[in-house]
Amino acid sequence: MKPYSRFLLCGLLMGALAGCAEKEQVLQNTESNPPTQAAQAAKVHWSYEGETSPEHWGELEEDFGTCKVGKEQSPIDIEAADVKKDTNLSPVEVDYSPSEVSLVNNGHTIQVNVSGENNHIVLEGKTYTLKQFHFHLPSEHEVGGKHDEMELHFVHKTEDGDTAVLGVLINGGAENAELNKLWSRLPQKESEEAVAIDGKFDLKALLPGDLHSYRYHGSLTTPPCTEGVQWIVLQQPVEWSEAQISAFRSIFPHDNRPVQPLDGRTLETEE
């Protein structure tokens, strides 16, 4: 082989080896530094207004198709004529205890993350563990065609991945003193960083005294609108002061999905 041919061959081999090494380094960097959750979520922007509002969610992304074609969507309008009393149902059992929590403004609501696995609800013998809770203004569920001022959603999951959401309707009235622990640290701007709350927060302080509820099978109320969610909407609203409601409204003037057709679903309540 001529000298210049050997030189050319060596150059090509060295270049190929360097390229392989560079590719391997890129793979190692990707594996050790995966894309952030925010970067993944930012792939599809959705909102409550304009071209990315609820009526367009099903068109924004293939995975959001259920928002448009699903037959068990939430929220719904709870009409008295549709509610059937079931003698086999018992009120939901709530086993919440004071817990460490943190707040995050995720751009759609204020979400409160709950530490630990010690908070549960039991529904007809099935245990669901509380993961987080968040807020909507005005309420997403309507009762008799009317919104309440706000709605709180406690989101739970079972060990095998089933979801149950406990909804609490909120109206203006007396101040909720325990809520001030959260509202004093309200994050005004969207961020990945959670704001830790000092001490422990009494979750039960956000619940009414009466736990009788409306039950139905529905979906998540935000994309991808996944169905198969057990909904428990408490019948008795709670009160917050108008100042507490206004504090949330100043960040999210409205973050509610409009009501969806019942489509023949069963809507039940306890005796």
C-alpha cells in the first residue's frame, strides 16, 4: 500500500473511533442527566383560554384524544333528577393526619404535594393513598347548573394504579385558619421549585363535617383526560374567606374545565 493510502486509511479509522467515543459520551450524558419533567411537559402547551383552551385539548396532541372522544369525562353537572340513592354505599372513610407539605405553581393551578404514604381514603373497602391536592376556580363540578366559588381536589391512587379524586366545593364565608399556612407562602409565578411549608399541615381542616357524597365514574379534568377515575364529590361545601378566595383568583382568574355530558352514566349517593 502506498504511503499516502496508509495515511488516509489511518485518518479515516481514527476519525471513526473518535466519532464512536463522542457518541458514547453523549449517550452517557443523556442517561445520567435525563430531560427534566418541566421540559417534557412543555412539549404540549395547554391552557384554559384561546387556541389551547379545553375545547381544543383533544386536537393538541394524539395522547389528548380522550378529551374529545371520551364518554366518561369530568367534570359534570350534578342534577338532582340524575342522582340515585344506593343503600349499599357508605360515606367515604377519610384517614388524614397532619403532614409535611410543599406548594408548587405548575402554571395551571397551585398543587400541594403531601409527604409520606400515611394519608388514605377507604371507599367500599378499597384503600387509596393521597398523593397531592390542588384547586380550581370557579368549581369544575356544577350542582343544579350552578358553580360554587372554588373546588378542591384530593388525588389518590391505589397500589395497582387506580385513581380516586375527592372533590370539595368551596364558597365565601368564614376564614379557614389552617389554610393560611399555605396561603402565606403562595407561589405567584410558575416554577419547578416547590415551596416547603414549615411544620405540619392539618389536611382534615379542609374538609366539611359531613362526608356524604355524590359518586360517579369519570376522568381527570386536565389533559390527557384519562378515564377510569372514581369521583367522590362531597355534598356539603366548606367556607373560606373572600380574601382567601381572592388570593387564589389573583394568580388564576379561572382554571376550570366546562362540564361534560353525563352520557348515561350512573350518579349515586349514600342513603
